[in-house]
Amino acid sequence: MSEQEDALQATFFVDSDHEAIRAKASDIAGASKDDVQTAERLFYAVRDGFRYDPYNVATGRKAFKASNILGETATWCVPKSIVLTALARASGIPARLGFADVRNHLTSEKLSETMGSDLFAWHGYSELWLDGRWVKLSTAFNKELCDRFGVKALEFDPVEGALMHPFDQSGRRHMEYVRERGSYLDLPLADIFKTFAEVYPGWQIGPDGEGIRTGAEPASKDERFH
């Protein structure tokens, strides 16, 4: 199969053949018959349909399946990317997962203490095949959160993509991409957990991808944007 054909196949985590995923994709796409329009609708549905919560990571292996993530209301970048990738495949759009290490220069004191770093290893985004090219799309931060804390919400762009902004609306340095981790057809959970154990020594990483425990409580609505 070609690269694009491979990126249409369901996998363990990106279970795009699941009934719930297929139904959700159809509901979001509506009457759209164009891949770009469909991708745009999927992007905003995932960006704003899940509140960003960097503390909601105490999950086991099965919780990273797209069909299970659909039941969440708040989660972090990697699960949101898994959902967008699955919804795109279910809509007939080749899609894969992309990862990079990013440094957040506006990390809150609480999150910095929890992680012991301002480096977010394996930040997740989706890559969709649109008009003959791979387009990188990050759905991590929902618009409500961005508006509350003066951070620019990422907007869908089928040509340039949508990756984290280097500065916030006040001109303060925000996100810095420091390392590309590559593109994957399915979630490399073992590799992610291995890196987390190295970068965040205070976290408890379960064996064989059985979960993460950060020791932090979920983010409150009024917590300072990280």
C-alpha cells in the first residue's frame, strides 16, 4: 500500500473503524463532500470539544484508544490528536500522528512543579493529507482557554497548518519547538512512557503502558494558563 493508503487504516489506538468514531465523524462532517472542508470541521470539533487539561494523564493503555477518548470532556494534546486522526481516517482523509518536544515559556508554577520542567516531551498533533501534502494540525488548546489567558487560539489552515504560536497576544514568548519526534501511524505509547520516565522523574510510570501518575490534581477552571 502507499503511504496515504496506510494512513487510512484503523490501528489499535486510532480505531477509526469503531462505530462511535464513524458516527461522530459523519455527524461533524455533515453534508461536506470536500476533504478540506471536512478537515476544518473536524479540527474545530476536537479543538473546542475537549477542554485542555494537562493534569488529566492518569490513564491506562486502553484509555488512549480514540473510541474511549470520545467520552472525555477534558484531556491533553496526545489524546486530542488521536481523536482527530481517527475522525479524519473515518472520513476518508489519510491521517497520522505527529510529535515534537516543545518548551512552554509560560508554564505555570504549579505545572512546572508537577513536571519538574517546562519541556513538554512528545507533544502530539495530527497530520492530515490535504491537497497533496501533509498538513500539521494541533488541537491542544481550546478557544475558551486561550481567550481567558490571552493566548492566540490556533486556527485551521489547510496550507500552512496549525502549530503552537511562538508568542502570546501580549508578545511574550510562548511555545518553542525544540525537537521533532516524527510521524506515526499509531501511538508509540511505550516510547512516550519511556521518555516520560526519563524527563519527569517524579512521575510514576506503570509497566507496559498501564498508566501515568503525576501526583497532581486536575486543573481548576480558574488556574493560570500554563
